[in-house]
Amino acid sequence: MVRRIDVTGSGGVRLAAWEFTDPPKSGSGSAGSKQAPGVLLLHGLMGRASHWADTARRLSAGHRPVALDQRGHGRSEKPGEGPFDREAYVDDAIAAVEQLGLAPVSLVGHAMGALTAWQLAARRPDLVSALVICDMRASALGAASQREWREWFRSWPVPFATLADVRRWFGEDDPTLERPRPARGEFFAEVMAERADGWRPVFSRRQMLSARETWVHDAHWEELAQVQCPALVARGLDAELGRAEAQEMVRVLPRGEYAEIPDAGHLLPWEQPDAWYRVIEPFLRTAAARP
């Protein structure tokens, strides 16, 4: 079962959270029964909560997984002028943890969502029991990276006539790809909606660039060093986060651990879902068992 829960984010922005477990039955269990430990899943730039459905359902046997559509994404509000800065995203995630009663929560973040997760853990250690960082760099990416993204957005042949065209372009034809990646095609098919003229993204590319602008010029090592909970840095062998930087992130984290998944790139939870689950489930289970 999945159910939507509305959350009020920073500045009153309406956010959609999605719970992938059955709610407790009324009157079941004793008054002092312990609720399953909460897990908040945070997608990356251009992603949406539904991307976490498989991970959440696998985790639901022992946890209470909730995925958040972050501002500008999915079914959450897309305020025309933002803000889409780091503070807004972190405040939104804090609001979700508090309003949904998830604390002490395990945070699982992919890319931008991972940065939000470790910034939250650094700012509010009282709310967080564990952290999983999936393929997000702590180093500054630089102005050239932002220019490349702007040009990439302009290259999209929107509108797409069919979802098959979406899958083919993002999974095979995109000139930035070195080899076909079917999981990437499926990922982008899930963030498209049918309009009168064809299929277009559910997000504003201008807003995505605004959100990205707020982190590409800065490094985030200092905040990593402030994370006190156990933290797992996971990357695919062919990921955007290189091995040397990932291992340095583990060294900087006071309680860092490292995991590497073969035959996976940036979208490793979707390219290798079984291996991804085998990596994160024991880590989260051990974290939840700590007093």
C-alpha cells in the first residue's frame, strides 16, 4: 500500500510525502508497542518520490519508509520564484521528519537528496540516527558544470511524441551517454507527463538549474565533518562520485563507512536494485538496533 501525506514545508510550500507501509490498525498492539524505525528517502535533482518505490517496499518489512517529493519535483508545489536554495530544501526535510513523526530517522539520499540529508544530519543531529549518501560529491563542481547542464537541457528534443521516445533518448540517444543505460530511460520516463503537444517533464528546467546553482559552486566537506551519526557512502563503480573522493568523504565523516557496487553508475539504486538493497539494509538494520 502507498498513501500520500501532505507536509507543510518552509515558507508554507506544500509538499507531498509518500508512505510505503500500511498504517497501524486502530487499537492493534499495546499502548507501549514500538513503532518501526523511520526512513526518509530523498531523491536527486529531477527525481521524484516514486523512484524510491522498490527500495521502500523492500525496507518496509522492518522500517517505516517515507519518500518525499522535494519542492519543485513530483506532486509537491513548484513555487515560481522559489526559493530553491539549500536552506529551503533542508528546512523542508526537517519539516517532513517532524510532522510525520519519523525521528530518530535514517536518511537515505541520492545525489542532491544526499546533500540535503547530510546537511540535515549536521544541523539537527537530534533528529537523525543514520545516513546513507548515494553518489553525491562533497567537492565544488564549478561554473563549467553549470554551463554544461544548461546546454544539456537545451538539447532535449521536447516534446517527446511517446514515452518510448523518452526511454530511447535518455537511455540510448542522449549524446552525453557513453553506452546505453536502460535504467536511465526508465528513470526519465517516470518524470514526464502527457500534454496537448506530447510528453514533457513534470518539473521546470529553469527551476532545476536554480536549485543546482546553490550547491555547484561550494564544497561541503565541513558539513560532512559535523555528521555525528553512522554514515554510509555508497557509489557505483562507474558513478559520478569517484572512488578517491568517496573514500576521503568516509575519512572525513566521524563514523563513515564505504560501499561500492559493480556494474552501476549514477543511478545505482535502479541499475542494481538487489545489490543496492544488500548494501543498505544491514546498515540501516544495525543503526536501528542501536539504543
